[in-house]
Amino acid sequence: MKLLDRIERHLKESHMSATRFGRRAVGDPRFVLDLRAGRRPRRRTVEKLERYLAEHVGIRK
């Protein structure tokens, strides 16, 4: 599953806005919006996202 798909699923399941997720996960409120527009994150950013998702999957915010 693509990273953006995993993020979108997390947003839906957690009822979190894209800007809040971006701010919490990587410190960038536009991150998800930019991903949707074709942004390709750096390896370090992907690692941060993976850690965030691993810690927060299934947790409702």
C-alpha cells in the first residue's frame, strides 16, 4: 500500500484533518496537501511518517 493511501486511511479512521496530521507527524501542516499534489518526501521524512503511523494506528484523536 502506498504511503499516501496509508495516511488517507489513518485520517479517515482517526477523524483527523490533513493539516493537523502533517503538523503532528512531520511539523508541516501542508505536507498531506502537497503529497496529494505530487510531492515526493525525502527518506528521512518517510521514516518519521512510518514511526508516527506505527505509534498512532488505531488510536482515535
